[in-house]
Amino acid sequence: MLRAWCEMHLNDWNTMNAWINILPGGSLAALMLLSASSGCVNDPVGHGSNAEEAVNTLATASSGGDTTDGPTCSANSECDTGEYCQDGACTPNLPGGPCDDSSNCVDDEVCEDGACVPEAGTEGGMGCGGEVYQATAIPPNVLIVQDRSGSMDQKVGDEGTKWALAKAAIEQVVTDFSEEVYFGLMLYPGLDPACKQGKSCGPGGVSVDVGPETGMAITSALGDADTCSLGTPTAETLDILQDYAGLKDLGRSNYVLLITDGQSSCDDPVPMVEALLEQDPPIKTFVVGFGDGVDATELNDMAKAGGTALEGDQMYYQAGDAQSLVNAFADIAGSVLSCSFVLDVVPPDPDKLYVYINDMEILRDLGHDDGWDYELDTNQVTFYGPPCELLQSGQIMDLQFVFGCPEPR
């Protein structure tokens, strides 16, 4: 790996300096091995003498280094600027070396957690010379709407009943995504856990309101709940959600995650799904069919009306066993992960805000197709298109918001 790195970046001596800075614990031996084994000293592009000099310097430092003629020391604080205490003597420090404070570091480095690191705005530093802002992802609201009609008592092979498998899958997803998503739970039909209240073609009820850290409450509510022989009133249940305060948060994305194992037995649910999407804020509806008794046409129509249709002939999520149900929930949860971040500081001039993903600049896009945009009223940066998809896929290793860059790098 080190040989490959050297061959890739030998034409950029500054890149090698940056590599020195990030070697864990100032691992000089590792850098010497890199230079010796990969031919870095014999630089084909003309930097060989510099590389050889640096390796010699590092070799000297690794064996104790040149020491000053000054007094012996017992702490880094007793040494002059750019020096640290090694083996009882003040020794010239190197990039990435140990420190008690920034006075121990070489030029353009500061002390953080006992080690010298590049200062923001310098070669190898974060961002592009501006002020790095902190940002917090905004969890979306997701209300899980679970069908518990009598058909959920049917067994799925040797795995157990659909009801038992659905409860286990819900408990897993609310646990796995507890920090990234605000979950809530609604069961239908019936208004209470034991389903002693409610009526045929009557709506269900919200068992746990949407909010942060609701995993334990949802698990507890499912433990107390049972199936219900009052039909499958999907339309009536979705209809009352138009007035549900838990999905009216203008500062967050709002979703319904509907799981059903059969056809609606009362009104047509598609108009209700359309109404949820058309209101302000819009509520998108994900649809999961569980088992082979679903009405594929109805579920396809609901997925289209809810703004979550998958590509292909089957536009909803279909699950036939425990694992496929867990997978469907995980895919949906991942797809709703936030693409919006609230900054810790309001930028004095949004035109001087720069965004980097994995060290690559992402341009602002006022058209909201591919890039990011900033909303002053909420102090939020929201990503759109491919950058948002990267965030939701978990492929983002480094996300930076920098204000005041002199120019995009």
C-alpha cells in the first residue's frame, strides 16, 4: 500500500509532507520504509534530493535526533518554540510531533490532543483557508403504520407468524437507526394495544408519537399489542394522519412507513396517500407488502401516489420472510437519512460558504438537481441529487463546511 502511494504521489512533494503529518503517532519508521522500498529517494521527476534529505532527517530523528546545547528538561513546556523534550533534552520537533501546547510545534502547526497538526488554512490543513463550521444532521420523522389485522396471525414457514416477524423487524430498525431517524408507531385497526376499542372500518391509533429516542417505547408498545379482527382500514387510518402534528414539522422530512399483508377492506387508500403528499409539509409514504396475500395493484398505486415508487413493475417493497422484511426496513431507513444539516454559525455571507465531501468541492446548486443549497431562515445546508445519495449510502468519510475560502481549491 505504501509503495503504491509513493508511486502515485511522488511528483507532489507537498503531498508527501501531508502524508508525514497524518502518520499515526509520528511513525517515522513507516515513512522511512516507504521511501526505501518504493524508490522515493530516486525521484524520477526531480525531487530526489529533497526526498533523500527528508528521509535522512527522519532517520536521525528516529534515533534520538539532534539536541540543542540548552539545559536538560523534564517537560515539553521547558523547551523553546518548535522543540519538545526527548530523553531529558530539548529536541527540534518535526511535523506531527508530540506537544503540550502549540509552542512545541513547528511553523503552521498547532497542538491538538498531544500531537501537532496542520493549522487550518495552511498546507495540509482542513478546508481551504477559511473557518470550519460544525454541522448537525437533521433526523427525518418516520411514522411506522403497521397493519395488525387477523391475517397477520398466519405463519410464515417455520419462522413464526407474520405478526411476530413484523414486530421483531420493527424493533430492529428502530434500534439500528435510533440516532439518525425520529420514529413513531401507529397500529391499525383498533385504538388500544389489546384492540378492545375501535370499530370495523375505523382508523387505528398512534401508540408512540414521532420523536427522538423512541426505540424502547416502540418495543414496549409492540410487546403489549395484539392482532385485531376489525378488517384492514388502511384508507381510514391514513386519512387521520393529515391532521397528525407529529408529521407537520417544517424543519424535517416527514414520512409514513406502511406495512400491510392484505388488501384494504374499506375505502380506497390511494387518494389518502395523495393527500398526504400534497399537503405542506409533504408526507411521503413508503409501502411494504408482507406475504403473498397482498394486492399488488393497490400497493403499486399507493407507492406511486406516495412519491416513493421503485423502478420496475413492482414499485413497492415486497417481503416474504423475516430477513426480507428486515432488509426492506433497512433500505427504507437508509433512503430517508438526512441530507440536511444545520450549521452552528450563521454565515455572514452565504456566497462565501464552501462545502467539501471526501476532500472534493461540491458546488452550490440553486436548481436543486446536483449539489447543495443554503436556507438562511433555518441556517440549513441541504444536499440534492448524487451528493444526497452518497450521504444516504454511508459512503461519506469526511464532510466539511468552510466559510471564507479565498477561492475554491
